Amino acid sequence: MQQQSSSSSTSKDSALLARNPAAPAAIVPPDGIAARDAKGHFTQAFRVAALRYALTCGKTRKLAAADMGISTKSLAEWCKDAQPSDTGEIDVERFDELAQLRAEKRDLLARNLRLTQERDFLKKVSAYFAAPTRPNGGSK
């Protein structure tokens, strides 16, 4: 009787394989440590791959982020930006546009900070040279 049960279980397994010949391979998470650019930011390709992994792996965002070695907050922001549909499709164009706008904003803020510092320095220099000097020309 044991032989019959084992043969029936193998026939069940083969029937399952016959229905689904291309069994899903194990989904491998992208490596979050190696996916950084020179400035230490995640590359856009990694962000898209991370989103696809998080949507298809069947795990929670917290577990998916831990698998990839990134923070849950980063993954949540990327998911919010990409606005994946119920079917798991990512709007890559919108995601890329938001990334470009954020980079442009970061550059503009850095330029604004530099210009503000230059303006403050020039104010101090002009105040120094506008100060009256002593009649004899000495410093004290």
C-alpha cells in the first residue's frame, strides 16, 4: 500500500508540473550595496528593479527591503513615486521624471546656498572697505 501512495503522490506531482511546466524560479533580490553611484545614491535602474522585486516577491515591504539591504522608508517612497497599479505595473516614465525633478531641485538648492554665501561675503567685504580710515593713514 505504501508503494501505491507514493506512486499516486508522484503522479500528482507530475500532473502539477504538466499544468505548469514553467514553474516560477526563485526571485532573487537586487543587491542594494553594489547599486550606488559615485555620490552614494541608488541608481535609477536599481530603484526600478527593487520596485519590481517588492511587487512580485510576495513579501511585505519590510521583508523585501531587508532582503535588498535598503531601508523600508526608501522602498516606501519609491513605491509612492512609481504608483504601481493593481497588476504590479510600474509607471517608469513618471518615476524617471520625478527622479530628474528631484535632482534638479537638489542642484538648484545647492546653487542658491552658494549664491547666498557669496552675497553675504560681499556684504561684509563692502562694509569693511566702506569704513572710514584715520586721517594719518595708519591702522591704529
